[in-house]
Amino acid sequence: MIRSLLYVPASADRFVAKAHERGADAIILDLEDAIPAHGKDAARAVLAAAVPAVGRTGAAVFVRVNSEPERLDLDAEAACRAGAAGLFVPKVRSPDTLLRLADRLAPLERELGRSALRFVPLVEDPGAILDARAIAAASPRVLAIATGGEDLATAMDAEPSAEMLRLPKLLVHLAAKAAGILSFGLLRSIADYGDADAIAASAREARALGFDGASCIHPAVVPILNEAFSPSPAALDKARRMVVAFDAAATEGRGAFVFDGQMVDLPIVDRARRLIARAASRPGEGI
């Protein structure tokens, strides 16, 4: 379960120093958009210290690398050496990007005796949206997939309104579920973080649609995401009672039964079981 992922500029010392206190399930150390061109080499160099620092209380640590080939490999190798759990790979347009990166990293991972870095491709242009299913299924390393709303809007010469982002984000979400991986995102831009009520409503909607978590750029959003993407006590209690009732009905030879005024059968009970399993999992477990 990864409910909240907080972006932190890798070279911003004061943000890095406090990142572990923010309660996010994952920290994304950013080498891309948050870092000016003249500072990218210096930001990469601090990963060795920044990765363990932001992950000291158990958050999963990812690094958002740069997409340019001359920077991508250097960023990925530095993240690997620093002990990051995975990479956010921006502007992925085809599975080949991820496959080439996996081939590049495998010898280094063997040398270091560490587990394989997980990938979270970011699809950020119209063609990538339409090819999201192939990207999501590109490699066993792919943990999740997400849409880069601001870059997508720019590529389409559009404004990143909720209306504009809704369809492409849902298409990428479907690709994630078809591939059996996690789906991260809200059906809105994360750049506008000032309206807490709107963010909470969007996060609840995203969870109801099956999204697993979302990223944010301000620590004030972290508790909002954690709450929205966590099973509520009431929902968890209902799920547990439903499973007990289903098992009792099954011993009587009934596959469908009435529960709390609702006709219940196996697909509904399976959702209840998934909810219980989600509640029992720890943030970042299995990465």
C-alpha cells in the first residue's frame, strides 16, 4: 500500500532534512523538473546521502530521473548505488526505454548485491497515453504507472483542467489494472495544492475508481492522501462482517445472500477481502 508519494527536490537541503517527518508512504527525490539545468549534476551527487536520510523512518524512496539519455543513465546508476527502491521515469513513450534501462542496471545491481530497482513510468504525451498498456506491461520491474498531467497538457496545447485530464488519466489507470500493477494519480493537476477540500474530494473519487495512491508536491497534502486512500474503520468493519456472513452462507450451500439490505455474491465479497488485505498491508510493502 502506497497512499502518498511526496516530491522533494533532491538538492534542497531543508526539504530533504524534514522529508522523513511528513508521514508520506514514499518520498520521490526529484532530479528532473524541480532542479534547474545547471544544478542537475550537483543534485545527482547528493543522492548517496539524501536517499537514506529521507527513508530513515521507513518511507519507500524513489528517484525521479531525467529523461535525456545522457542524464538518464547517470541518474539511474546513482539512485541504484544510493539504495533507492525505484525510479520515476519521466516522458516514457515506449517499452523500449524501460527495457534498455533494465539492461543497463542489471550488472550494477548484481555487483552491489541489491534487489532490482522498480520502475514507475510517467506517460506525458498523447502517443504515450495511447500506448500505456504496452508501457505498463513492459517489464516485471514496473511497479506502477502514472500520468504527468502538466506535461501532457503542454504537449496538447491545453490547460490542465480536471475535465481535460480525466480521460487520459482514466486510460492510463485502465492500463495499470490490465497489467496488474499499481495506479497512481488524481483526476486533477497536483500543481494546485491550495484547496484542501478539493484535493480531499478528488482523492476520495480516485480511490473509489480504484486508484491506489497519489503524488503531491506539498507536505500539507500528505495526510489528506493517507486518509483518502486508507480503508475507513466503518468500511473495514463492514467488509469483515460480510466475509463472515459469506462463509456462513456457503456452509448452507448459498452463494448469494442479503447483507445489510444488499444482495451480495462472490464479486462483492472478493472486493471486501481485498479491502481487508489492503488494510493489513504496510506502506511500501513488497517494493
